Amino acid sequence: MARWIDLDTPAGPVQAWRADPTGVPLGGVVVIQEIFGVNAHIRDIAERFARAGYVALAPALFDPVERKVELGYDQSASARGVELRNAVGFDRASEIVGAAAQLLQHEGLRTGAVGFCWGGSLAFLANTRHGLPAVSYYGARTLPFLGEPARAPIMFHFGRHDGSIPPEAIEQHRQALPHAPIYVYDAGHGFSCDLRADYDADSAALAWTRTLAFLADSLK
């Protein structure tokens, strides 16, 4: 079952897409959006986690500045998403992610975070600021935060042909987090999203398998 719920956060009330498994949950996962809002892709990710046994919660991070944002992936949508991302900011978005995690934790669920694009960088902050095991998919804006120490296990997925994350940026991740698994796929940015031009089915499937194994181990 998946539905919108209301979530109280330090940034004010926001909506969140919640998907629940049919059986006893294995844990909770905060699904952190790209710059395109909690759109069909992010809702689908949440529902996939639910089918894998997790309670998934995808908070609408843009709600403090504009509600019900759901963008596509063309150039104009990207430009609008950047505007909204900048208006919300990392600190406020991180507070919302933390509130989503607290809701799941208060239900007795061991909880992690998985984020994509902008959400990939926010997943890193979910780890350093909220102590959540985290999986970061192609987070291109993490470098300024690499000085924040990890507080839980973390995993990274990058595309080798991602122009926004050059090899030297990936190497900086390796140097800052030598014990973190960092996977690089023969793909571009957004390779896990089947609505993007850079979608790569094989890379997406492998990254998903690794993500589920990571969560199973980190949240057991």
C-alpha cells in the first residue's frame, strides 16, 4: 500500500510518499528525491523498497517553498529543479530527511537512507548528521561536505561517464572514506532512472542488488 502522508519537520509540514510492505518490515528507508520532486520515478523507487520488505518514506523536500512539485527530465525541468533546490538549501532539506527518519525510527524500525542525484548528496548528510546507514547514487554536490565524518556504513554508486562527477571527484570520495564501498558503472548520470536518457538497465540492476544487500547487512 502506498499513499501520501503528512510529516511534521523543523522546516514546517511537508508531504511524504509512504509505501509499506505486506509482511513484517525488515526496516525503514528514507528515499531522497532528485531535483525533480517526488515524481513517478521516486514513488516507484519507494514502492520497490516496499516490495523488498521495507517501509519506505519519500519526503517532498520542495514543500517549504512550493508544494506538489513533480517535474520531468527535460532542460526546462532541470532548470526549475535547480531553482527549487537552491531555494530549499541543503540544511533545510537535511532537516526534513532527519524528520522522516525519526518517524520510521519511532515505529521501531532500523532506518537507512537512499538518495539520487541531489538526494545522493543528501544521503551522505543523512549519514554524517543523522547517523543513518546510507546509499548515495551519483551525488554530484557532496565534495564540500566530505570533511564531515561518517557515523554509519555508507555506499556510493557513480557513472563513469557522468560529466558532473569527474574521476578526480570520485577519487576524493575514496580518500575521504577509504572503507566505504564505491562502485563505478559504465554509465552516465542518472543511470538508475528509467525515465532519463542515460538510463542503463544493467548498471541499474546491479546497483539495486548491491543496495539491497547493503541495507540487509546495515539494518539487521
